[in-house]
Amino acid sequence: MLVPCYNEGAQVEAAHAELTAALAEIGDLEILFVDDGSTDDSLDRIRRLAEVDPRVRYVSFTRNFGIDAVMAAGFRYAGRPWTVQCDADLQVPPEEIWTLLAKAGEGYDVVFGRRRGRRDPLVRKAGSAGLHWAARRVFRIDMPRGASTFRLVRTGVARTITELRLPWFIPAVPLVGARYAVVLVTHRPRTAGRSRLRLTRLAAHSFELFFGFSWRPLNAVYAAAALGGVLAPVLAVAALFGYGLPLLAPAQLLLAGLTLAAVALVGRYLHRLLRDSGRLRSYWIRDSNLAVRPEDTLSGGLPAPPPPARAARPPVGEERITG
């Protein structure tokens, strides 16, 4: 079980209580909280849970790195062959995890939950719908319809995707050829805290999606450059012979704008190449009760965590599942 956290406060205990109650039948449960650099007492609350419940593991970042970093660390340190990603707000009831598990039993690597009657503000629903529409229709990105962050993933497949350093998980699933399905799950209003997804963050996610999985924006730059190459000599000849002077200044401004846009787009792709090359770190870990790899910390290592309590051994032949 992977639970992203950022300034969740008391919701940490609420999530733990509901998850453990809903998954009481799973004898080898692991709940991995990934604290995305919270500035409130979320980390202290997670630590206290880990002290009394050996099933609780946690990783905490040095600052807020974002959901992609949370998933990268979460799947890297997940200790079970299957992982459920479930937000701490619990807008999807934990009981729906069994719906994902039942579908995965049909032979899928990833099962996404599609929120039935989504109980979010209209702006957020419209923005998400527009994002998915643009990805499929305009940028020709293969996006599983209705897929959300509530999902069950074969951990090995998830690690493969995150190690590729792709900016979005959902379109990466069909890109690598993983078998996936989408099932309907119930959705309830948020009862604690507030959503971290604002219009600015949605716009940032959109750019990551469009530039991370489509070359169409760069192709548009090529087309604009070709158009500029045709218009520039025409305008020069018109100016030389005294024709079209009232239109010359606006045309020059337009070409300058296209040039700036092209530079920005090329810079975006350069950032993508740097990220894909591994030269840009996704996250740094400041604290954990797991054996953290030295390269994931600023100091080259963390104090060794105490040995975990021995969990009950599952029956022979029973596959262990995270979540």
C-alpha cells in the first residue's frame, strides 16, 4: 500500500485506521507512507504510527518534490509484489481495493479505478476532462479512459516505468506494453484538508504530459519556423518596394513571438532530455524507517532503522499483496 502525504495532519491517522480495517484479511500488509516534504506535523504522526504498528513504513523527502517523485520513491521502496496507490484523503473508500484485486486476478498488470459520480469541484472535473481530451485528440497520447491515481500495480512493472523517468504514470502503462484494465469505483466528497491540485498545478501537469509523451509541440515549432522562412523574404521584398508597410511591424512582432515560443519549446525538450538522462534528481530523502539507498540521501546515508517486527507468514502458495 502506497499512501502519498503532504501536510495531511490528522488525516494520517484516519487513513491508517480505515486502511487497516478494510484490509484486515491481508496477513502480510505493508502501508508505505511517502511524505512529500510536509511542513506540518504529518511526519511526526507517521513516526508515531510506525512505533506502534510494524506494518507502517515511511519515507520522507527533504522538501516538496511532487507526486511523480512520491511514486518513484514509493515503488522503489515498496516491499511487496503488488502495490495499491491510495491518496490519504480517502475520497475513494479503501473497501474498493478489493474491486481492484478482483480485476487483477484476471491477468492484468495494472488496474485503474475510474471514479463513479466524481465528487470534486466543477473546475477540477472540467480541467481533468479537458486535459485527457487534449492528450488523446490533439497530442495523440494513449490515455486509458477514466484512469485515476487510485490503482493497483504489479510493483515490478511500476518500478520499470518510474526508472524510465517518464513524467506521467498513466500514459506510460500502455507505452511499455503493460496489461491494464479500468474498473468503476465509488467516490466521496473530501471531508478533511483541501486539494493540492490548483489550476496552476494542473497547467504544469498538462505541460509535463504534452511534452513528455508527444513530439507534436516540437513539430509545430518546425512548421512555424518554415512559415517564418517563407514570410521573411516576402516581407523584405514588400518593404523594399514600399508595399505592405502598415503590416510590416505587426508581422515582425508576430515573427518575434513565434521565435520566443520556439525557444521556450526547445528549452522544454532540453529539460526533458536532461531528466531522462538521469542528471536531474527526482527527490532526496531526509528520514525513513527503511534501509534507504545512500544515493537517495544528501549525506550519503541515513541511520540504520530498527529491525521490523516479524509478520505472520502467509500460507504456502499464497501471493503477498501490498494493499
